[in-house]
Amino acid sequence: MKENYPKKIYYTVSEVAEILEESASLVRFWSNKFPSLIKPERNKKGDRHFTAKDVESFKLIYHLVKESGMTLEGAEKRLKDNASGEERKYKAIGKLLQIKKMLLQISDGLGEDIKSEDIELDSDEITE
């Protein structure tokens, strides 16, 4: 999944698919599967246009389904029961991964023999 992408007001289905590095059909399917979380605007042609908030929701769904291995029903239930908690946890994991990347860059600059495998990040240990 891409972390650096252009900030825009609206994103097309293909742009969201490119950000997630998934197919456009999956983006369309998830937008239909999670209508309470993702509410695309439609133009006169009927094309979906997603906001930045929708893109963040897609990234959260991607994390739950693809990275955590949850089923769509499980992800839907988790988001319905505790959407804000899951969102905070996902953001915390993202920030910790950025810190890990910075630390690895610093260690490369210092010539240390620290490898990515030496720095483990267990998302189960992250609490609110």
C-alpha cells in the first residue's frame, strides 16, 4: 500500500486502487460492502469519487482484511462496534512503522549492523 500519494479533494476508483495496490473491482466491492463507512460522491455519469476520509477508511479496511487476516464480516463487525478504536490503533501502527523506518535510516547512516528483522513491531502489544 502506498503511503505517499498526492493529496486531493476527490479520488477516482482507479486512484484509490493504485493507492491500495489492489484492483479497481475490489475498491468498488468494498465501497458497496461498507456503505456506512464509505460514502462516495457520484458525478453526472455515475462515477464514484472518494474523499480523503474515504481513502483512510479504505486503508483501515485493507489493514483489517489483508494485513490482519480478518474476514469481511469480521472487519465489518469490528468497525461497527469500535470504529474509532480501530482507527486509532491503525494510526498508531502507521506512526510506529514510520519511526522504525527512520531508525533504520539513522542506523544505516551510522554504519551500524541493525537489520529490519532486529526491530520487531507486534501490533497486539499496542494499546490505547
